[in-house]
Amino acid sequence: MTFKKFIRDHLFHIVFFFGGMFVLDIVLWLDPHMRLAKETLMYLDFLLTIFFCAFLIGLYLYHRKWFRTIQIRLNAKEDALNWPLTGATSAEKQYFQKYVNSLLDYHQQSIERLMHAQQDQKDFIDGWVHESKVPLAATQLLVESIEDQIPEEKFNQLTDELVQIEHYVEQVLYYSRLDSFSKDYLVQEYALKPLINQTIRQNRNYFIQNRIQFKLTGEEQTVLTDAKWLVFILNQIVSNALKYTPQNGQITIDLAHDEQGVWLSVSDSGIGIPAEDLPRVFDKGFTGQNGRQSNQRSTGLGLYLAKSLSNKLGHATLCQLNARKWCDFQITLYLFKLL
């Protein structure tokens, strides 16, 4: 707190002091038994004013350490939530200090309850996902066993639906693990092409049924990453590209490197995306004009998860349009190059 604000807060006391001094002067001047010269009375008022100003300055200096303690806590922002207030030197300050520390204790207890609730929810989601994978795998085996007994079109539809269910189940699992990412990743040296091929194999049925071509260009690159998480990221991007690429289209993944690092670009020849939607494609729940108008069941989570997990791995994610505004949608991952 500045001295100006301190004086403003004590304006009532200042007015009261000078008002009292004025009343005292009137009484002394009008009392017939008190024979004080005007100069003497003014000199007395001057001394009292000096003493009062010195008192205000001393009071401000006495409280300044306390004000600085409060200001440090304000500058600390959320870090001050785990920082008990100390340094009270008077009953008033101790009362205020007790109140603030009580609020901090209540806040910490609320955070702990919330964390326990979130952990319970995460444990439930993890258990639900793993339990769901068992009947899902069994259903896939059953569908494969009756492949020759049903029309090919029906078989392909069943296969696509099962792949979509598995895709959404994986989204739920990885979404629940965003907050605990640091406990579930292992960064090692990996070649990118095997990870890309693994992603394409997971979506091979969609490529085949819709006659979508896949092209991988560029030389092999080696990076430091987590294979499981990077495959999931690529799968979200490729799945998004497949949704909006018509039959006989093409998806291209290009590998390159420069002095900054390794670049992995995924582009498609689909319907593209309006320029006004471009800044929000990685926002959670954002489906854009195409997601709302097409018959695709867009959740708005795929690219959000890709962006969030990329950031946690230290990979930058860019989204851009190529020369033609409504086609060749491209997402680029900047992966740190292994030195």
C-alpha cells in the first residue's frame, strides 16, 4: 500500500484531529481566564500538527512490513493458496491472519475432496474402458466368424461400426489420462515410419472400403517420443482426415527435417475446412461447420486430444490450409529431432 492510499484510509482520523484542534483553539481563545497570544496559540497548533504528522508517518512505517507481506502474496497468485499468512503484530492483524489461514485450510480441504472424487471417476473410467474391450474383442471375433454367412456390405458395415466403437473407447481412456500423463509415458528413440504404418493398419478397412489412397513421402526420421501416445495422436489425426475425405481421395503423410527439428505433416484431399474455423479446430468440443453439416458423428475430442497430448510430449501442433481454401486440409506435427 502506498502512503497516499494510507492517508486516504485515515482521512476520517485526520479530519477528526484538526476538528478537535480547532474546537480547542476556540475554547482557549474565548476563555477569559486564559490569556494566550495569538502567536502562542498558532505555535501550539503547529507543534501538534508536526507531532500528528510524525505519528502518521511512524504508523505507516510500522504497518508497511505487513503491507509488503500482503503484496508478495498477491504477486504469488495461485502459489499463495498453499502459503499460510504470518507476521501479524497486533490483535487486529492476528484476527485477519486467522481468517485468511482458515480460508486457506478450507480451500485445501475442498481441493483434496475434489482430487479424490476425480481419482475415483478416473478409476471408474479406466475400469469401464478395460471391461468394455473384452466384449468388443469378442464381438470382433464373432463378426469375423460369420464373414462368409452375411453379405459383404453388411460385414463391412459391422466392421466399421466396431472400429468406431473402439476408437471412441480409446478417446475416453486417453481423455481420462490427460491429468496423469506424467505417470504413464516413456520417452525413447523411435523411427517414425513403423509408427505411421501401425496407424494406417488400424484404419486399413476404411482405406480399402472407400478406395482412399495413402502416400508416405520423405526419408525415415528418428525422434524422441512415446510410441503409444504418438500412435494415438496420429490415429486421431488420420481418423479425422478419413471422415472428411470422399471415395477415391488421398491422404498423404510427409516426413522432413530442418535445423529446427523433424516435421510430420498429414494432409488430405477432402472437403477441407473454412478459414474462419481454422483457429478453433483444436478446441475441445469444436466440430465446425463441416462437423455439423456432414453425416459424420463428430465429437470434437479427437483433435483436442491430439493437440493436448502433443504439447505434453513436447511436440508442437500446427493446422493450416494449403493453396486452395476448401481442400487439402493439413495438420503438421513438429517433433524434436534426436541429436
